[in-house]
Amino acid sequence: MIRFSNEFRVLVGCERSGKVRAAFRRLGVTAYSCDVVPSDDGSPYHVQGDLLDVIGWDDWDMLIAFPPCTHLAASGARWFKEKRADGRQQKAIEFFLTVVNADIPLIAVENPVGIMSTQYRKPDQIIQPWQFGHGETKATCLWLKGLPLLQPTNIVDGRNPRMWKMGQTKRRAQLRSETYQGIADAMASQWEGVR
């Protein structure tokens, strides 16, 4: 990748929807998303590959990462014993820790309430979709390095736990992990100026 001296570069890791990447790009920021699967929006600014490899491709200024939470989230606690025994949980913990400790000046790592509060440290912030224009509940933790807390942009009524109530479908995991547009827009508008 070609870098220009004044160019601010953002990598959005483990993001297939492209919502956060697109929010930064709408503000004129050079932003790329990365995931092991293709992007949902077919963007040329998406790298299909392992985030840990892509981190080393460039001198990124900011990393916003959404590590897979399947083996970390409190919502799956009933399967933790099995996941510890077969190593899946430890592998997920190690991936999270590698990402959050990356050699990048500005970092935000997102995950639901889960074991990383004890395996790493308490999050800097817990946000809810209803603080950003979506009348739903879904407690989301943010671990931050060099970034300010995300400020609510549009507190709305409604406290529907839609994600928690979601039935079984082929796309359930994908839909549950997708970033709300209001949160993506807040990340871009509030963090693009942090340098």
C-alpha cells in the first residue's frame, strides 16, 4: 500500500459489514476493513485475510477491531467448560490480546460482556445501541488506547433486546455481530480527528 506523509490510515479488523470502514471513508479518511470472509458490500477497500497479517502490512494510525466473541461472550457461558477443554477459548483469548496490544497508536477493541473483563481488564466503556439512535439493548464493551470515550449521539426510547431474542437462522451469528450504523457513524465522527 502506498502511504502519503499526511495520510491518516484506519484499519477496521474483523469487519465484514463494512459499516465502520464506510463511515470513516465518507469523512475522507483512508480506511480499510479486513476479515477472513469477503465484505458484505463488495468494497475494494476490504482485505480478505487474517487480521494479524494485515496489521503488519502498513503503519496504521488507528485500529478498530471486532474480534470474534463466540468463545468469549457471557451469553455462551454454558459452553465455556467444553471450550476451555478443547482450547477454543484460549485461542480466542490469545487473539483478542494480540489485537488489543498491537503496535498501533490508537486502538478500540469491541466485544460483548464476557470473560475479557477478567482475562485482560475491565473495559473502558460499555455502550448501548439506544445511545446512538437504535431503540435496542446490546451491552457492548470498548477497550481503548489513545482514544476518548465514545459520546452518545442520539439517545432514543425503546429498550428492546432484539438480538437476544433473535431466533435460529443461518445468518444469526452474522446479524448478531453486525455493528449498528449509529455506533459506526459515532466512531468515525468522534475519532477521525484524534491524531
